[in-house]
Amino acid sequence: MNNTSSDQVVRYADMFSAMGTEARLRIMQALLSAHPEGLVVGDIQEELDIPSSTLSHHLDKLKSEGLVNVQRESTFLRYTANTEALQELLRFLYAECCTRNKALKPKEIIQICR
């Protein structure tokens, strides 16, 4: 492994695990499609048809792993995707193939993210 510490690997594994259900992956997709404004909980629920108690659990898990940000707007909670954390995950995934065997050029990764 390159310069990624074992603590970082554990953190990234937890982040991937947090996105490892269909519902949470769909939530991340919805938040990314609404980026940078994000969505209030009611809009996420309506768009994905997830019961409110279940949605709350999923959002808490994504938030605890740093994948989403939340801010209160009067009586609403607005969630946004933490794009910096997602870019960090992508850099981690591509680090080995870009530095060790040159399978992808760094510029290609940047283009994927746009």
C-alpha cells in the first residue's frame, strides 16, 4: 500500500460500508444530483419513498461517517453530499493504480469526477 495508513483504510472501509445498502446509495445519488443545494428530509423521503424512521436511520449513518452534511433551516433539516469526503474516497481507490502501475493517468480520474 502507498502512504495510506491503516487508520485511514479503516475509516474508508467504514465510509464504504455506510454506503453499502441500496437505500443509502440512492440517498447519496439524490443528494449528489441536487448538489450543491442539497435536499430537505421531506424531499428525500418523497423522491425515494423511504419511510421517515428508516430514512432518519440511513441519514444518521451517512452523517456519522462524514458522507453527508446537515444544517437546520427553521423546522427543516437540509442534507448535502460531502463531496470532499467522496473525492477523498475516489483518490484512495485510484491511488494504487495511478502510482504503482500507471493503469490510469491522474487527469483521467479528474475527468471522471466532472
